[in-house]
Amino acid sequence: MFKVLRDWIQRYFSDEEAVVLAVLLFLAFTAVLTLGGMLAPVLAGMVLAYLMQGLVTTLERLRLPGSVAVGLVFALFMGLLVVFIVVIVPLLWHQLVTLFNELPGMLAKWQSLLLLLPERYPHLVSDEQVLQTIEVVRGQIGKFGQWALTFSLSSLPLLVNIMIYLVLVPILVFFFLKDRQMIGRWVRGYLPRERALITRVAQEMNRQIANYIRGKVIEIFICGAATYVGFVALGLNYSALLALLVGVSVVVPYVGTVVVTVPVALIALFQWGWSDQFIYLMAVYGIIQTLDGNVLVPLLFSEAVNLHPVAIICAVLLFGGLWGFWGVFFAIPLATLFKAVLDAWPSKEPVVAPLL
């Protein structure tokens, strides 16, 4: 047992740089896991600055001074933030309140439709099954109502946290963009001088994660905007709210699309029933999803590392369970980092005795 363990350690941890990299990864993971809640504004600022760094670099390649490039990108960021707060948030809130007010009527209509199923399909559905389903739905709605009441009573601390984010995150984004080189030199000053392995892993991680995160943000905006235009053109209620759900659903591969289809279909059925308008809407929705999966995703992520679907699902479950939404959002980049570390990790091949 000890010989096997010693051989394994000698094979994978005989390189000093590998030991240092393992310690750094462990410390970083522990810090995020334990201090992530307190450092959430800092992490959000780092992510946003990371997203905008590519645009700053592009402007600098056009021979704009660094301070001018940072100022232009930061002004664009603040403009988009103001538009989101002033225009999009009130629209989403209005549609959410309207949906919440109309939810009892929608449930009553669906309940009447469910009660007709045993008469039409007596061999498939019984009265007891329908009543059990109605009771389960009522219980879930009651839990949702309790959550909404608790959320409204505790909204003051949430509003304070939102105000803190709105003040601190833009400031952090500005300084991360402005002083990125100084911060990089400060971090490198605490790293070992011999860091070829760390540099190789960092470069691979930067290339892959930057491509993925920027591509994913672009995909969210394009899918959300295209869905909103299509829903508004067809006259679907709660178009902005449903478009937001469709845009966010692309964060979770495979599962997100299936989950968000349910509210889209239910609201369309409640509004139009089994009519031609419902069929047109689902056709448009299906076309958008098809173009996203077969055109947009290959175009945006052509340089991303190919991960097996099992690895993607495991990463989403693991990191989503640890960090919630942000864990789901960064599940694939973190899985990519893990793969980059494994690919770059030095190992000594075990000595095999020659066959006689």
C-alpha cells in the first residue's frame, strides 16, 4: 500500500513546480469556497473587467492610449448599466408583478382542463391521479407564496446589498481595467521565480476561459434579443420576462433549454390555447433554439476546448451545488481549467521491467 502511494507521489509530485501549482490551486479554491460571499463584489468586478479586457486590448491595438481605451470601455459599461437599470429592470418587474397577479386565474383554468382529462381519456387518466396532481400543484404554489412573502419582508437588506453592488462593482471594474498591469506585477512578485508550468497553465486557462465567457455573454444577449423580438412580434404576453429566461437558459447546457421551454409553452397555451398562433410561436422558438445550437454556438466557441457531455453535466452539478448560479455559469470554464491542469501536469512514466 505504502509503496503504491509512494510511487504515485513520485510520479506526479516529483516536480517542484507541480507541488507549487497544486498548493496555489488548493489555496485559491479554499479562499473562494470560504470567503466567496464576503468577496462577491470583488469577484463580480474581476469577472466584468475580464470580459471587457478584450475590447480594451483591441482599442490599444488601434494605437489609442491605454487611459483613453479604458475610459471609453468603462463609459460604454456604465451606459449599458444605466439602460439596464432604467429601462429593462422596470419592464421585467412590471411583467413579473402582472404574471403573479394573473397566476390564480391561470391555475384555475388549468385545473378545469385537468378535470376534463378523465372524461376524455378514462383508460389513461383517473380522477384520483388528477386530484393528486392538483393537490401537489397547490402545495408548490403555497410554498412559492410563502417564499414571496418572506422575500418581500426581507427586501430591505437585499436592496442595501444591491446598492452596495451598484457602487462598489463599477469602482472595482474601473481600477481592475486601469491598473491591470500593476496588479499583475504585484501577483507575480509572490510567485516562485521558476514558474514555467504555472505560466503555461495560466496562458491556456486565459485563452480558453476568455473565449468561453465572452462567447457565452454574447450568446445570452443574442438569444435573449432574438427571442424578445420574436415574442413581441407574435404578441406573446410577458415577452421580456420569457426572453430573459431563454437568454439565461443557455448558461446550463442541455438542461436549460428543456426547462425554459415549459413556461414558454404554458403561457402561450393559456393565452391562445391550441391555435395556429401557438404553433407559430413554438415554431419560431424552435428555429431560434436550432440556430443557437447549430450556428451560433459553433461560431462563438470554435476555439473552446471540447468537453465530453458527461464532464459538462458533472461540472454543472458540482459547481452549481457549491456556488449556485455563479457556479453553474463558471462550471465549464472551471472544468476547462481542470482539463488544462491535467494536460500540462508533469509526470514521470513508471519504470516497466523489460519482458524476458
